[in-house]
Amino acid sequence: MTKSKHSTLDAMLPGFQLVFFEIIWPAFPWIKSIWIRENNRQLQLFVETADEQDEKEWEDFDYLVREWLDVKEKLLDEQEPDLKHELRYTVRHGSAVPEKRGYRELMSDRLFKKIAKEVAPSRLEIGR
């Protein structure tokens, strides 16, 4: 079995950012930023928040992330039918992203504005 050419975070990050821009970022205004890294063939998300959230909010966040990854897995399977893709992930959260741990910016207000300016200028007026 060969390694998927689509499995690296470098290849997937722009698509992930667009999904978070469109779906996840607007749904959770309490999120300050979201960071991502790949470790041992698993995606690790770090959600920076200003305030603690209840279990229901985290369940909703996890549900949307899992739904998105399920769609991504199916797309990868279609592109490379000889491989079975499984995108595993974990989510950590806190008031500040751990420094020097290899996280890359997945979404933030700065990145939201940059993407909106390029692909959806009307979103700049609407906001999240």
C-alpha cells in the first residue's frame, strides 16, 4: 500500500481553512483562534478560547469537525480508491496555543479577514 499523496497537512491546509471559514468559524463566536498540527498520522486541533465553554458547545464543535472529516475521507477515497483513508483527530483547548509545538494557524480573525477579502468580500461586512 502506498502512502496517500493527500495525507500531509501541507496539502490539505488551504482546503481545511476554507471549510473552517465557511462552516465552523461562524458557528462558534467564542473561539479566538484554531490551530492544527499533524503528529503520528493524526490531526491535532488546539482551540484558543477566551472563556470556558460547556460540554454541549464542545460536543457541537466536535460534531461539525467529525462531519467535515467524514466528507474529506470520502473525497480522498474517491481520488485514491486503492487506499482507505481515515482522518483521526484530537481537540485540545485553552486560553493560549502552546508555543513551539508545531501548530499552524487554521483560523483566526486575521485569517478570516484575509480569506474574506480574497474570496467573499461581503463577509467582511457581515463578519463571522
